[in-house]
Amino acid sequence: MSTADDRRRGGLLRRHRDFRLLWGGETANRFGSAVTGLAMPLIAVTALHATTFQVALLGAAGWLPWLVLGLPVGVWVDRMRRRPVMLASSAVSLALLLTVPAAAAVGVLTLAQLLAVAVGTGTAGVFFQTAYTAYLPGLLDPADQAEGNAKLHGSASAAGIAGLGSGGLISQLAGPVGGLVANAATFVLSLWCTARIRHREVLPPARERSLRREVRDGLGLVFGDVWFRTLALWGAAGNLALTGFQSILVVFLVREVHLPPGAVGSLVAVGSVGGIAGAAVARRVAAAIGTARAMLVFEIGLPLLTLLVPLTTPGAGLAFYLVGAFAVSAGVVAGNVVKSTFQQQYCPPELLGRLSASSSVLNFGAIPVGAVLAGLLGTEIGLRPAMWVLTAGVPLAGLILWWSPVRRCRDLPVRVRGAVAAGSPGQERCAAR
């Protein structure tokens, strides 16, 4: 924890050792995940000659565990120390990913193995993401949480950009499987950083309530509070469209725009620079116009430019992708900074695991649905028409925010009523316009 005097001496990365380690580990993790996210579909397309639907199914497999395990994991994480969960999850992901280059080296790699690895790493990701989301508020004072979220989201975007570019370059020089070999080093670094964090959580007291009762409490927390309910429904709709078009993006760029693997990684990386810009301006924009108004700008205004992506063609037409991808990346990351800070300040710490898991079941559970939908659309009506349908859904999802109390507020509320802390949602009012 930091004091006011500490905060005057500089930013979190300079004065907070444990946050610096968490930041380093998460940045390495996101870099490796970006390499994997590009390498896996490229392996399927170039080495295994997968169809559009099979590539989309591969994207869905990694998110399917959220639908199956998301709710109970939230309860389990609230009963455990979060850092050991993060360490175990990263170790499992590392071991699973290494099986792909091992199988490729002896010539036995199949699409079924890629799907199994995607499901396994996705399951580890459910535990990691739930624990990670609940861990940060215990590490930082409330006054530092906005800065911490901005730095984590900004570095995640930067790492993702570097990972996409590196993944494309490695795929071009050493083949797509080479990207997963390089990814192993990033997971080792992530494990090392997380293991060196000195902050130790107090083990939560044993709970007498059943798993089913606590799962029901988590769902009640999300659906019984207008703010949590609005953000969860908007996140689900946005993810369905966003990850839908992203799940067939590699196929679209390779088969419709006729780009080589290295150019795909570079193009996607450059378009993702918007995420860094979004993280950099999120706090300033929210402070200037209010957190609720900023959400509308970030999640409705900027995503309108996503409609430029289906116009992408070779040569000068690549600019359509770059502008559209930059805008949606900026909006999504900036909105996530505002949303994360709001949830950490509005929800009692002892319920953060269940809040994260319950809302993530909706948010991330929509991803496999979007991926399968994208695969079906790409197969039935063609890749470019499918991109038009899915990119249009990104700004349309923001209308859920427009038709909610968010539109009537300047700022989102920062405190929750005592009833929520006891497990029964309250209805805190926001700051008026």
C-alpha cells in the first residue's frame, strides 16, 4: 500500500515494487498471448489447411470454459489466495502450449490437438483472469487504482502490438509453430515476476454457505444492480460482435486481402496501437467530461469507425483497416480502464471474485458464440459480407449504454451501499449531468 507522500514521489512503476512485478508479469503474459493468438490460427490455416469454420471453432474453443466454469471459479477464487492461483494457471498454460511444437516436430500435430490446447489454456485463463481481477485492489490503495488500471491496460495493449508483430515475423521466418516456442520464454518471465511479489493476502475465512448459494449470490450481484447489469450486458453484446470479426480476421486478410503471414502480423499490430492511445487518454478524458460520458464516447463514438474494416483491400486500401482497428482498439481499452476502476471502487473486495466471474460468464461466454457465428457467416455468405455484419454489431452494442442510466449521468458512482456488501445489491445513484 502507498501513502500520500509516496504518491507525490512519482508514478506506481517507480515507487511500488510489487505493482512493478505484477505489471512486468502481466505484460509478458499479454505479449505471449498475442503471439499465440496469431500463431494458432496461422498454424491451422497454413499447416493444417483448416476451413473458415474450423478456424473460427479454434477461436471459440479458448473461450468455451467461461461458459462451463466461470461461475464456480468465481466462488473458489473468493475462498483462496489469488497469487497462487495465478502462478498455477500460468504454469499449466505454459505446459500445454509446449505440446504443440513438440507434436509438430515429430509430425503428429492435428487440428484436434490445437482444439484441446485451446480448451486447456482457456480453462487456465478462467482461473487466472478471475484471480488477477480480484488481486489488484488488495495490492493498491483506492487512490492508485485508476493509475494502476491505466498502466496495466496500456502495457497490455503495447505488449499485444509487439506480440502480434513479432508473431507475424516469427511465423514468416520460422513458421507459425515457431511463435509458440518463443511464447514459452514469456510465460517463464511471467511466472518469475509473479512469484517474486512480496504482498501476501490473508486467507479468507472459511465459508459455510454452499457453492450453489454463492454462485446465486454472484449472479444476484450482477443482475440486481443496474450498473453491473448494464456493463455486463453491454460487454456480452460487444464481445460477440468484436471477437466474432476478429476470429475470422486472419482468414480474411490471408484469403481476401492476399497478405502473407508476416504482413498480417504487422498490419494487425499497427492497427492495435490505438489501445496504447486509449489507455493514455482514458483517465484524462474521464476527469474532464466525467466517467459516464467518457464511456459513451469510448464505446459508441470511436467504434463507429470499425465499419471501415470490411473495406480493406490490397495496397492503399489497407488504410481502411488501420483507421478502423485503431479506433476500436482505442475505444475498447479506454472503456476498460474506466470500467475496471469503477468496479474495483464500487464493489466490496470480498465479492470481487464473484463479480468478475459472473460478469465474465456473460462477457467472455459470448465470445465462443460470436466465433461460431462468424464461422457460419463466413462459410455461408462469404468472408467480406460476414465482416460487414459483425463490425456493424460493435457500435450497435454501445446502444445498451445509451439506453441505460449511464446516459443520464456525468460520472459513474464510486461507492456501493452497505446492502451490497452483505450480498444484496443496492442502487447507488450516479452524479447528475
